[in-house]
Amino acid sequence: MKAIGICGTGGLDVLVSTNVPIPRPAPTDLLIRVQAISVNPVEAKIRAGKWAGGTLPSGSILGFDAAGIVDSIGSEVPPGLFQVGDGVWLLGSTLPSHSNAEYMVSDYRVVSRKPKSLTFEDAAAFPLVGLTAWELLVDQMKVGEVPGAVLIINGAGGVGSVATQIARHVLGVSTVIATASRTASINHTKKLGATHIISHREPLKPQIDALSLGIPIQYIVILTTTTKTVLDEAIDIVAPWGKIGLAVQGPPGCYEGLGAGQKKGISIHWGFVFTKMILQWKVETQGQILSKLADLVDKGAVQSITTQKLDLTLDGLRQAHALMESGQTIGKVVLRVPEQDAFQ
């Protein structure tokens, strides 16, 4: 099958077209014909050799998010759960899940039928960021159990685009503050349900004080490359017994100030979407979450976060990686499998 892999680590030129055997599904796997993928910042870090998880060998196929069509079903997949021809979306069950290829395999427990109302391209935008947002806000931080406002730092990114919608439209939080600084990112976060916008380029507390909310900031979700300044501000802003969620690995030394949160009794929650995959713990819940998200999308509670579409060609994937490294993306960039020159 055709695929795009890496011939080492480095710049965009290490992404290369290749031909590899179609993967053989295990008894609990689905074989999926990929129709679209999306790209996340972690993939650019892996390609560049800057990933905290280590360096992948030459010849590796990258990719996580995918939407596609079930091609075959393993013998131990529960009967009736999936049918050949089903449209599905998934993050995958390996690290990475090798979605930058014509076919990929995945444990059936982390796969769900995609929303009927979304194209394959728009569906491919969701799995990694949707799972990250849901697990962090709903399962770990339990946003909404204690009344108060939510502050999302980097509301226009992929995870922020879903987290804003979950907080506002699923969990029913009445005050959702998002940070954004450019006109396009401000408009994007407003469209998704943020009730207030502040700039992450300016000190946060004076901007929040100026809003005169009358309610505490009970939850803060940090979705940007964590710095000591951001954490210091979050600890200062969050209410006593409040919660701070982190979903991006920060540079060395940036967590040294966490002890300052002891006086307030705050709790810290580390959002890492690969925990269940790596530790083989509660794996099935990721497929269940994707199924819930599909239902919410079809009901209109959660809307598409796609902002740019490219073809899944070598040039298209290189362009997507460059966009990830620019730090200027809004929502998600997706790549569709074209009828001609796919993966070439």
C-alpha cells in the first residue's frame, strides 16, 4: 500500500513517499481504509526529533487521527458491533497509529462510527483533540460539579476548540473565558461558545478582574506550551480548591512553582490522551467517548473544528507539518485522500 513515512528525523524533507505491506489485523482489530486524517503538533515534533517520547526509527509511518471505512473485522471483535463498510473515526491503538497510509489497523475498542452529519475530512479533525478535551474536562477535572467559571488558555487551538464547546454546550457552564489574540482566533472562539475573550499576550488577572464576573474562576485549562509565568498566573487566578488542567508538556523547570498552589488547596490534573493506550488501562472508554461525541455532533451540540483542508499528498502533508510548526493554526488542519496522486 502507499504511505508517507520518515527517512530519519529533521526538516520537512524527511517526509517521504513509500510502499509498505497492508497491515494484518489481530483478532481484536479492525482494518480501516483511510479516507482522511488530521495533523497535530506532536507529529511535527516526532518528525523533527523533538518528541519527549523518544525518536522513531527511519521508515516509521506517522499519524494519529483518522476517519475511514471498515475493510475487514478481526475474529474476536464482538459480532454486530461493526460491519464492513462502516464509516468510522479513531485515534488508533498504537503510538503512533500510522494513519498516514492507505490502510491502518486499530483495536476495535478505540473506534467508533463517525458522526453521520460530518464528512470524513471533518470527522478526522476530532479524535485526538476530542478525547483529550473530554477526558480532561469531564472525567478528570469534573468541570461543572462545583459552580464557577472556566478559563481556557489557548481557546483557538485544536483541544481548545473542543474544550470550549464541551464546557459551554455539553456541561452547561454559563461563563467560559478563552484566550485569543488575533482577529481570526477571537472570532473562532466566539463562534464555538466562549462568553468572554481575553489576550494571552497580556497579564491575565487584570483582564479577568476587568470583566467583573461576580463568580470565581473554578477551573483553568492550560493548552499551550506551559511556561512558569502561565502557571504562576493560573495559581494566582484560580479559586480556593479550584482545579488546573494541563495538556501540553512544558519545558524543564516550568513546574517548579506548583507548590504555591498548596495554600489554596488546588488540584492539578495532567491530561495525556495516550495514558490508556500505553498502560492498557480502560482502553474501551476511548471508543465510548468517541461514540458520545458523535452523538453530540449529530445533535448539533458540538460543531466542526476544521479550518483548513489539504490533499493527502507528500506536498500536502509537508505543508500541514509546516503549519503545525508555525504556531499560527486555528482549529484543525485536515487532509483528504484524493482520487489521484494520494501519498505521492
